[in-house]
Amino acid sequence: MICLILGYGARPLPVVERILAEEEVSGLALTDESCIKVLGELRSASVVFIYAHTLPEPVADAIRESRAKVISAGGLEELSNVPQDIVAKAKAYYILGGVENLRSLVRFLATLAGDRREYSEPREVPMHGIYHPQMGVYTSLSRYLEDYKMRPLVGVLFWRSAWLYGDLTPVKEVVEELERQGLGVIPVFTYGKDPVTGLGEDRSRAVDEFFTIGGRPVVEAIVSLISFGAVDLGDLSRVGVPVLAPLRSYSQPVSEWVESSKGVDYMTQVYGVIVPELAGAAEPLFIAGTKSIEGYKRGEAFREHVKHLARRVRKWVELRRKPRSQVKVAIVLINPPCKGLEASVAVGMGLDVPESVVRLLHKLKEEGYHLGDSLPESGEGLVKLILERKAISEFRWTSVEEVVERGGALGFVTLEEYLRWLSELPDDLREKIIEDWGKPEDVLSGRAPKELAGMVYEGKFVVPGVRFGNVVVMVQPKFGCAGSRCDGRVCRVLHDPTITPPHQWWAAYRWVTRKFKADLLIHFGTHGYLEFRPGKGVGLSPSCVPEATLDDAPHLYVYIVSNPMEGVIAKRRGYAVLVDHMYPPMAMAEALDELDSLLKQYAHAKSMGDEARRMMVYRQILEEAERSRVKVTNPIDEKQTIEEVHRYVDLVRGSQVNLGLHVFGHPPRDPRRLAEYIATVMAYDSHCCPSIRRALAEAFGLDYDEIRKNPMASTGGVSNRELLERLHEVAVRSLERLLEGVCHAEGS
């Protein structure tokens, strides 16, 4: 008897079962999960073929205990006990795949088991190619484009095994929906190069061969239906078009995902979300699950999201192709609530948001976008304009009437418009909004409780902000603040993870995408409310607030690079493409100078053997520590005290402090300040490079590790503590001279 154990979704399983029956071979075809049920058969098998990366331990033990010839070709190579040429041949049959190769594999395994059969050598089957559901297989891009006339084009990348064994439901649905959106599709199946058999080619060749001509892209976007652990995003990103990575779970049916509050399963998070986002892919939109049919797995599409994906791809393509003068952009400023003052608008972690936005506006105009004739010249000017027009949410000192009268309303949303948009939301989400915030008819007519009726003017929702041609700058819509009518009760919803945003939120965001018709939505500054609103954790549904809020608009998010934890939330739950900004200019803290000086004097006196001086300085250290409120555990224990004070001073003085706020895309220009910034960033060893202090110390022939290990010791008559500070100053001065040379060269 022969046994074939197949993992990785076991797509060939029904084909292998049929071949075993047709060939009348005594054998079993099993999945890596079901094989635990037949341990007895495994122990008595003559040949076991394994193509899986993991097996239950009892199964592995049963195979080891058997007398079978074991061929492990897809992982678990340690289980193989046959010559390598046999492994390579069996693997070649399986990898090349298709009915004829699998038939030869079964005959080859039967022969190894003593039941001699005639079998063919492995037959070539395309490892990469184009497969269109209506047009069939192409191995030439030019031939495909001669026959296929739809434009513009979108690339779709999927696993070769899905084509070989007909597991194409999600692929077909994606292709069909993209075509319904007026987009042409190049659906490409790919495999890669196998190190054992040498079959296949680098996946980068498939990208180059089918998505580019002469090194230039023929597609406007790429939708990857395979994990980026298998395809390097560098292969895709160098094409120079947006890369979207929707999710397919290989272990979770759609029904289970629908019911889950967390979203997709753990393995899908790892391979479908985390790996792609580290590589830079965007929009982890769940489009397919996996259902189990007679022991093997088949893909099942979630049609609503396939349609949503196609619409979002179309918007990215339109953004790419649209003349710049016609592109509409909505910039959303973060608007913290309940600060007691209106000027809290436009904040961001470490970022000078107003100045950054103004410089972006001027850059957009310079690049050919339409922004009108009057732009603020500075961030201060933008803030002044916003406050003069009261272009902010109704707040503690600002009524909605004042917002409208002062010119701060971008637009209005009528009841008829809002009800139409509200009706598009899933029933459960719409009902929850009404449960939380009342009926919109009551809110707009004034019948709702006053604390629920924010941003309503003459029976219409107000959308505050300022407009510059085809660009609007607006505050993020209200979320649970009753403004001047606040009594403290509504504000409690701000941190309630189950509460939906109020009606004005939905009206404002839909005004942006449906009436203003923004081609691009930019949230500017870390972080707003959008990505933290109710819904699944990863792999959102149409009923999740962030997805429902965004509509179909492409979404950029300007986020600080030093906050990846919340950044990934914005990517996963806000479908955001992050545009990171640097943290603010930094310098080493200059604090506790007197204690620092006394520690240096103490180390010098100790190294010189000056006991009287040492004791005097020690008393001064105790006095200064008390004045500075530095805790000393036991003043009598001199050694312990010096170590405690030294650690505390080093901790404080080794801290990095801000030297103001960062302006997006504009690091400090002053060479001295920039040099201090760079030297501070490079002050400590990292996983990728040594600290600048270490590099200098080694250049001077000093033992950097010893200097850091014994800071109170002396090297060349200077305490190691002082030596570290001198190394930092040398670093700053060296960088300053280098930067002055660069600035001089740029100036000339």
C-alpha cells in the first residue's frame, strides 16, 4: 500500500483520489490533518509520500516506526529515508502537477512499493502564466494583450496550484468584479523556484514578464492574492504602482469570520496581514475564506467584499490616471475633544501639523494641483484662518450658528441625502447608530435630546472646514461632544469601544466622498478616532465602523515613525497607507549639571589617590543629591551611593529631549542643530549598526565596552563618564563640519 499525505490546503487531493481508483492501486490520499485517523495503515504502508510542512507527532512517530520507504518532499525532510534522486523525482511530479504528472507519481510510488507500473518522465507544465476565466492560459503577455482589449489594466497575482486544480472561485470573482468596474485584468499564476528539483523560476520574473514591458508597468495597480512571505514585495513595489493585499483565510470559513468579533484567524494575521504590512502592502480586506469538502479545502468568496475591493482598486487607478489639476483631496485634522479650548485643532504627535499642512498645500500647487489663488503662508496663518472662520466642530465656546455665520461651513447635508447614505449601511450598523444617537429625523428637527444634536443648522448637518480649490482642510467630525451644552455625560462615550459615532460623523465623511467627491483622503497627524472605532480587530466587515466610514476613498495617514504599535492599527483597521514622518529634532538632555560635575571630580580624585578631596566631593554629592531630590538609599555606603547617583544622572542625561516639533518633510536646516539631532539618534547601538560613539572610540583605539561598563574609572586621566560625553561632542562637531560642507555645496 502507498500513502500520500498532502498539506498546504491539499488542492490536488481529489485528483489523486480519482487516479488511485482508476489505476486500481492500493493506497490512501490524506490531508496533513486527517492522517492521524489512520495510524495503523501508515505503520503497514510500503511507501509514504509527504508534501506538508508539519504533521501531528503521533503521525510522525508512526511513519518512523514503519518499514515504509518515506519520501518527504515539502518540508519535514528528516523523515525521508530514500536516496535523494528518488525524492527529487517524486517532488518533480508533484510540483509540475496536473493529471498526467500525478498519474505518473502514483505509478512511480507503486513501483517503489513492488507493484511495477509503466510511468512517464515528468512533463513540463507552465510554472508562471496568465489565466483568464473566459480566455484560458497564455504564456506570452503580448499575445494576451492582442486578444484582450479592456483598459486600463490591473495585475492579479495568485497561486499556480489554484489554476492547476480548479480552486479558482475567489480569483474568478475578483476578475469579474474588476471588469465590472471597467478595468482590464491580467490574472497571473506563479510558483517560484524549487531548490531540490530546480523547477520553476524566481517569482520576480513573473512580475517582470507579465506586468511590465521594457521595464515600464503595463498595469495601474496590483492585487496580490498570495502571501508576501512567498513573493518579495520588492518584486511588486518596483513596478511602481499601488499594491493591495486582500485577505484569504486558508483555515476559516466565511461564516466563522462573520461571527468572530476578532476577525481573521491567527495564521491569516501572520501570513496575510503582518508579513505584507512589514513589506509595505496596503488594505487587508477580507475577500475569501476556506470551506472543507470531503477532507480537502476549497476557497469561498465573500462577494460583498470582492465588490468593495474592486471599487477601491478603481479609485486607486483613477487617482493615478487623473490629471493633477482635477484631483480632489480632503485633509482631515485631528481634533481632540474636551480640552476646553478651540485651538486644540490640528495636533499630531511630535509634528507641527499646521505648518506641515501649509507646506504640503504649496507643494501641491507647485506640482500642478488646483488650490486657487489664496493660500496661507504659514501654519500660523492657517490656524488664524480656521479660527477666524470658526471652521471647527461645535465646541465649548463655539456654537454651530457661529460656525455658519463666520464662513466655517464647507457644506451641508440634508435629511434626504443623509437617509439615502444611511440606508446603504448594513442593517445591524444602521440600527446600532440609531440606538446610540436617536433617529436622524429627530436630530435634524430638534426633537432629539440637545446633547445628541451636535452640528445641526436649520435642519441640516454642518460640515466645517476651509477650502482651497480642489483641496479641503477639515477637522475630524465630532465624536461624542455636546459642545456648549455639555454636562459631562455624553463625553463618557469617547473611550467606549462599543459606541458608534454620531450622525454628524457619518454625514461629514459621506459629504467628503459623495458630494465633494474626494479622490484621496488624508488623515494628518497621530492619531485620530477612525481606527479605534467599533468593529473586528483585524479583517474588518462592512458593519465595522472604520470600513463603513471610509467608503471607497483611498486613504493616506501621516503618522510618526516611532509609534508602530498604533500605526499598524491604522493600517489594519483604517486601510491606511502610512506616510511616516520623523520624530522631532532631538538632543541629549542637559540636566543635573552640578551632580554630573561632582561625579567627574569624585572620579578624578579617586584615580589620583587624593582621599581628602574624594571625601569632600562625596559630601558635596550627598548635599546636591538631596537638593535635586535624587534618592540615596544608604549615605554611609559610599560605593553604593556613588553607583546609585551615577545611574540616575546617566539615566536623565542619557534621555533624548525634543527641540521643538518636526515639520513634515523638512528636517532642521541649521548644521549644528541637525548634527546634534543625528548624533543623538545614533547615540546607542542598534540591531543594524553600531553607535556613533562606539565607532569613534574604536577609531581612537579605545575599548568602548569597558568605558561604558566602568564609568567611574579613568582612561588617560579622564573619567570614563566624561570620555563618553567628549565622544558625543566629537560626533556632533564632525557631523556639523560634514553638513556645513553639504550645505555649502548645495548653495553653490
